[in-house]
Amino acid sequence: MLRYILKRLLIAIPTLIGITIVTFCIIQLAPGDPADKSEEESVVATTFSGQVTREVVERTRQLYGLDKPLLVNTRVWESDRDEYRELGFFGRLGAMFTDAQYPIWLARIVTWDFGTSYQDHRPVTGKVWEAFRVSLLFQVLSIALIYLIAIPLGVLSAIKRGTGTDRAISLLLFLLYSLPNFWVATLLIVFLAGGEFLDLFPPQDLSSSDAAAMGGVAWLFDRLWHMILPVICLTYGGLASLSRYARSGMLEVIGQDYILTARAKGLSERQVIVKHAFRNSVLPIVTLLATLLPALIGGSVIVETIFNIPGMGRLLFESFLARDYPVIMAVAFFSSGLVLLGMILSDVLYMLVDPRISLE
Amino acid sequence: MTGIDQSGLDQPRPPTTWMRFRRQRAPMIGLVLLGGLFVIAALAPFLAGNRPILFADGEGLELPVLAGFTQEDFFWFAGFGAALLAFFCSKFLRRIRPSLSARQGRRVLCLLLGIAAAVIAAIGFSWPERLVHDDYTPYRDGGREASLCVFPPICYGPTEVPLTNSLDSPSLSHLFGTDRQGDDVLARMIHGTRISLLVAVTAILVCMAIGIALGAAAGYFGGWIDALVLRLIEVVTCFPAFFAVLAVLAFLPPRIFWVMLIIGLLRWPGVARLTRGEFLRMRDWDFVAAARAMGLSNGRIMVRHILPNALAPVIVSATFGMAGAILIESGLSFLGIGPASCQSWGRLLSEFRPYFDVAWWLSVFPGASIFITVVALNLVGEGLRDALDPRLKK
Amino acid sequence: MSTESDRKAQPLLEVRGLKTVFGPPEAGAAAVDGVSLAIGRAEALGLVGESGSGKSVTALSILRLVADPPGKIVDGEIFFKGRDLLRLEADAMRAVRGNEIALILQEPATALNPVMTVGSQIAEALRLHEKLNRRDANRRAVEFLDRVGIPSAEKTARSWPHQLSGGMIQRAMIAMALSCGPDLLIADEPTSALDVTIQAQILDLLHRLRREEAMSLLLISHDLGVVAGICDRVAVMYAGEIVEEAEKDRLFERPGHPYTAALLRSTPTLRGTPTLRGTPTLRGTPQRLRPIPGQVPSPSAHGAACRFRGRCAKAQPVCGEDKPPLDELDPGHRVACFFPERKV
């Protein structure tokens, strides 16, 4: 099993490199020399919040070495370059490969150096980590809820196929699946969190403003109370789609020959469902974790922004508004890495659960 | 020997995909909804505007709504006309010339559509940038009278000189209420249909173009091309939707074109995977071997032979992809990303956001339109999937 | 071999007028339409017919395993050891399944649960019906695997289904079926998905075990050759009805129903191969293969008349008006035809 995990990690490396390449390409879109571009094209002119200045542009350039060549720096060999004068032959050879944009970027990623934020000059790594911890809580909770609710719901729907229960559930899931999450969040806030209607939940933040004064249990409850609406928004979409997969997977399993064999052995319907059908239908759902994760992380931008939760999604959005490139790139890279990790995790889980999977 | 029963040999024709689709009630409703949305988008000035459709004031009949057409209005209207043309031609071509085979009929149709497209493009791109100064609102508001003045059903434009009834709740005169500026919400929603549909279609076209091309190459040729495309797919899938979009848009000027492009670029892996699967499956089939034995080139085999068979799941995926594209685009607009001039539904919600807690209709209706559109697309997608699926599961 | 009188005395299984329909009852698409048959103790009955003739549905109906919806047993009686299975309570029926009547299926690749070991699936039946504890059940499972001729039974018991070949899985299925000592084994096309050589092995196995356990066998197949090997009696099904039933040798040498005769004519045998140049013929003159023209009528086209008339060379007007009853042509030989064949 350890071998499988190692192998899987190995396969993931090219993908990881691919991610670095893509993020690198995105950086290339950054404004290089504002003087070159026309007024209309220049980001400086049309930025959202108008805070980006030439200073920002200059700093970006320095941070990413945007004036250097992309991949291989052949300028080291030019005799009139001051910066390379002191390097010997081997020094120049080394610099040829390391003093280009991509290698510089790669080296910095590997050492977790994402620069400092333009906004508050704090190291980006720290900011991202803080935000990640908050998001992580919500993601884990969401995933747990999704699986806990979706699987029984899907199985129930499959067993009662064609009945009113099944149709009602299917309809509900279909509608949930189609709801835009920002609309749901908005409606929840408008109708349930203050305003003209009910006032059951707090409309934003992680804790109430006087949370620090509360005792341990009260503080915990306050936290949970604040989390309810955002978690609902994060969960319902994945819940809908996973339930439908659980249902169709279960239906497919029930139609299989080995279920007939089990019934022919004289097992009760409950034994057939639980011992034989269920175990087989759960298998493909495990792999869905890999697709669930990017959706959840992506959805967090809106939910966190609306509910004012200091997670990675909101961090990204704020950095976007402020054109805080180091943070943006760090978050993009980090979240992709997370998704990759999730994919690996789901593959490993699948291997553990399905005896048919061997080392390929 | 009495007559041998030959009835078994004359089996009724198996139902085509369209027939199977038509039998399902919910997906047909979805299709009708989508058709309705297209009509709304195309005929927006006729449905919601402050220029009368018909006007006569002693000097003969006028069509002020046409006089106020922008280039955008023209293209949508002409597109609608072309769609109608295609529809009626396909129905009546058979009647007029029964001798035409299906293939010839299709060719004629394509030719007609091509001509129509060329004419529309010629007129549309040279559409003058006219500034209309005539104001018909007095006829509506009761200041002046004319012998004939037929306003659109929603007699308000999306943007007007500020009216006095700001933040009105829904009433008979303003079915969905008004916003802060006093503009009719329904009118703004009707005009917002255009950009929402446009984004969805464009994003999907981009997505399909890339996805089909790469997926087909990967599935058909295999080897290192396949490995490369698979890696690429994996890399792109790793980027969560909004994160990638925000990251890229941070560096780009906020034009709607980039938004459409990015959304398309995000979704192509799904299409590519499907296409790859189909091509992998079919490249070992006999008809491909036969085509090769005839000396056809790879490209021709892929496009003319395999692709038509592989399109089925791709079309299903495209439908769902459109739903997703609308969700992403409206989400982005809601957050305020994207040009302010593009009045999509998400944008409306973003603009209305500060007033949500005092004016509930500002949050409910624009969001509902997104919801209904997505529902319609999902219904159609599911209907297509069930119609194309040989194993009837229900 | 059981005689006619033996069978009449104490049939183990007696099906009377079984009718199973699919879809809405008004549509009347009966896959099994008034089937009656009987199997004595330690007797092997072969049930032969084309695809769509209703043989598999008959087997499932006996065990009440027809998926409801869309299928439903609407008429008939199934007497097994004196009790009508169709009137049993669900619990009592489950006690019969696997325990007194066992079933093996056609497709080995999908017949076993892929996420459970082979041995545990056999043990499951033992624990359910024989009330053994886990250890004893596992041990007995291994014993049965050994009995069906699986080489390393111990290892196989711990293997997963996907690690075994088709023939091995069928043997394991047989082991599972036998494990609780059933009186009747229903085998639904057990060899159709196997290679010819493995087919022979499985059939030999079935034959041997049947003898050893004095077990009855209902062998369903579309292949006359398979049935000819190990069955005592053969029943022929067409379009949901039994059209002929006789002792095996009788059926093959003097088929009464035109359909049976046509089937035999359309099957190549060593005695008369089609005339291909260079093909050796063993005895007798080479005969041409004669396929049966036409197609099996769809269930909606069934009428209250002979269903084979559309393809029968001897059809007369009366065949289209009344349904020929399953009458005794000779003792022990029943045919449902107004004009049965009287000679080869």
C-alpha cells in the first residue's frame, strides 16, 4: 500500500510542475511596462479600485523578475553585462539556467517564499496560512456533511425508486443543484438574518462582536451559530450532486447479477442492500471527492465574501480588488495544490476500498 | 405452404433521439423555457422599452422602436429572424420539393443560412451609431396624446431619466418593482437576458472547440499526445473555478470578452475527457479500420467518421456546461468583477446589493431568472442524456 | 433414471399454469404464459428455447425473484414438496431459496460480488441456512470448493472474484449452490458464457454432483447439445409456452412438434454436416442446414392461437383460431400441436 501511495505521489509531480507552469504563465499577463500599452489596455488605467500605481507595477516587475528572459538566460554570455561579470565559466553556466524567470519562480515556490503583500507588507505565506486555517474548517465540515447526508439520501431514493418519496427527493435535489450559491446566500441573509423578515442567524463574520467576553461553551455555540448559514451555502450544491450520483450508482448496482445471486441465496432484502449493494455503490462515490473539492474551494469565494469570513476565498477576492499580485498568485497556487492533494487522497482511498484496484 | 409470417422483418423504425427527447415532459418544458429566453433576448426592445412599437400622429404609421435600434438590437433581431427562416424552411422545403433528399435539403438550408448570415453581417457591421433624440415618454405618462401609440408590454426602458418612484415594491405598473434609480426591474432583467445568454453560448463554444480538438487527438493518436493531454487536463482541473478566474482577471482589463474566454478555458477538460473516451472506444471499431483501408487520412476519419458518433455525450456536457457558465458569470458579476456596462443578471444583483434588506424584490427576481435559466438548461441536458442513453433508466 | 410412474408419484416440483407478465397487466405481455411442468426427485429436466422464449423468466418465477416492477406473477401454482411457493410468506420463501432450491446464473463475470472474497460468499449462505458460525462456515466453504474440483481451494476461498477465470467462478457458484444441500438446482444457461472445453467440464461436474447428492436439476439452455448431455427429460419452450415435453432420446429421435423438428434440423450434427467440399461426413448422407424462417413473435402479438403458426410449414387455418393444448402424443410425450409430426 505504501508503494501505491509513493507511486501516486510520483505521478503527481508532473502535474504539480504543470501547475507551476500555468501560474507562471498567469504572472506573465502582469503589466510589464505601462508606458507601452495604450490607455485602454493598460491595467493601470482600468483597474477596479484605482489603487494600482506605477509603484505596484514596478514592484511586481522586481518580484517576478519580469524583465529577465523566461526560461533560459543567454544574456549571461554577453560581455557587456555588469551583473554577470564576476561569474566564472561555471558560474555563468549555472546562471544561464537559474537566472531566468521560471527558475526563479520555481525556486521561490519551493522555499515557500511568496513575497510580501502589497497591501500590508506582511509575508504572503503567513496571510495565506491564516486564511487557510479558517477555510479548512469550513471545507472539512462541508465535506463531512455532504457525505453523511448524500449517501443515505441517495440509497433511500434508489431503493424506493419510482415512488413518491423518490420523486420528491429527486425534484428537490434537482432544484438545489440549479440554485446559484450567491443567490441562496443572499436570500438566506435577507429572509433569515435580519432585515424585514426573520432574524434567526447572524448575517456575517465568524463570531459576534462581543465573543471575546464569552465563556468557553458560549463562545463555541456562538461560533457554531455563525457557521450555520455559510455551511448551508457551501454544502447544498455538493449534496445535491453527490446524492444523485449515489442514487444512480445504487440503481446500477441493484441491477447487477450478483444481487440476484444474493437474493437467490435467501438473504433478506435488508441484508442484500447493506451487505452487497451498499458496499459496491459506495466505491465510485469515493472518487467523487476529487471533483467535489475544487467545486467547494471555488464556491468559497462567494460564500466567504458575502458572509465576511476571513478565509482563502475572501482573501483572494480582496487581493483581487487591490491587485495584490503576490497574494493572488500564492492563493491560486496553493489552492491548486490542495486540489491535487485531494485527488491523490481520493485515489488512495479508492485503492483501500476496492479490491480490484492494484498497482498499475 | 401457407404464408410465412414476415412481420418480424418489418420492424417499426426505432425512435430517433429527437423523438425520444420529445416524449419526456420536463425536458420539453426546459426547451420551451430556453426558447422563450431566446425570444426575450432577441425581441427585448419590443418587450420592454420606452419607445412605442407603433405610432401614428397624423403623419402616417411609424415604428419608433426600430428607429432606436442599436447595432446590438439589430444583430439579435436579425438572428431571431434567421432562426425563424431556418425553422420554416426545414418544415416546408419537403412540401415544396418532395424530390429533395434529406442531404440535399440540408445543403439548401446551409446555403440559405449562409446567405442570411452574410447579409446580416454586412448590414449589422455598418449599422450607424445613431443618437435618437425623440422622447416618447410623454405619450406614456399621460402628457400627450396620439391617435395610435402602442408601447411594448413593459413600457419602461432599462435606463431612464430617473423617475420619482424609487424602490417601489412590485405593483401592477412595475411587476417586479423598481430600483434605487426608479428603473423598472423587469425591464432591466429583460435586457439582461442578452448578455447572460451570450456569455453562456460563447464560453461553451470556446470550451467545446478546445475540448473536442484536444480530446479527439488524445483518444485517436494515443501515445505521448494522449499522455500530454491527460496531464494538461489534470493540471487545469486542479484550478478551482473562481480562483483561476480571479487570478487571471486580476491581470487583465475587465472586458466581457476575457470573462467568456476564461470560463470556456476552465471547462474544456470535461469535454476533452468525454471526447477522448469516445475516440478511444471507437478507434478500434471496424468502420474506422475500413476507412483506413480505403486510404482516408487520419484527419478525415476523425472529423467525418468518428466525430459525428462521438458528439452525443459532448452535447449533453455542453448543455450542462452552459448552465455552469451562467452560474460562474453571474457569480463574477455579482462580486463586481467585469465591466459595469454589461448588464447581466449577476450585475443587477451586485448593483442592488446595498438595498437588499429594504427591498426584497431586488434580490429575489434577478436571482430567480438565473435560477430558472439554469433549471431549464439542466432539464434539457438531462433530457438529452436520457434520450441518448440506450439503457433506458428511469 | 426415473420412470414415468416414479415421477407421477412424487414430483418434487410441479408448476401449473404459471403466468408471468411484464409491464402493465392490461398490455398482457406475458413472458411466461400458462407453463406447466414437473420435475421428480433426482431427475434432470432440460428447458430449451430461443432467447425470448421465457425460459429464464420461468426459472426466476419459480424462486419468486422476478423484479416487481416491472414483472409480476399473475397466475398459476408452483408446488414444491407439497407447498405452493406462490402462496408462501416472504420469510418462508427466503428459507426455501438457497436452502431447498438453488440457482446458478449464466454470466460468471458478474455473478459474484466483486468486493467480497469467494469463500465468504459461500460461507454467507451456510451461516444463513445452516446456522454455522463463521469459522465452521469458512471451513465448509473450502470443502465445497474442493468438491467442485477447484485446485487450491483454500487459496481460492480467500481470493476475489476478479482473480478467477470464468470456469472457476462457475464451479464456485456450483459450490455455493450446493452448500446448503438443496433438493433442486436451477441452472440458467450455466455454460453459455464459457469456452466449449470448459463447458464440458462444468456439465460433467453437474452430472456427477447430481448423482452424488441425488439432487434434481432444472437445466435451462438454448443449446440442444448441452441439454442432451445430462438431462433425463427435455421440455421445449416457444414464445412463453411449453410446446413439447418428452424423454430426451424420444425428443431427439422423434420430435413431435414442428418447432422441435425444425430446431433439430437447423442444428449441425456430426451425422450430417452441410455439404462443404472436403468436409468429412461420418455416417448418413449430408443434410442441408435449414434455418427456421421468420422471427419469434413479440409478446404483444401473442394471440389465443398457436404462436408458431407464422413460421410453421404445416400451418392450417385452424392453427390460427384455437390454441393447441399440450396433449399426450404417446405415454410420457406431450405435444402442443394440432398436426404433430408422426415420423422423422
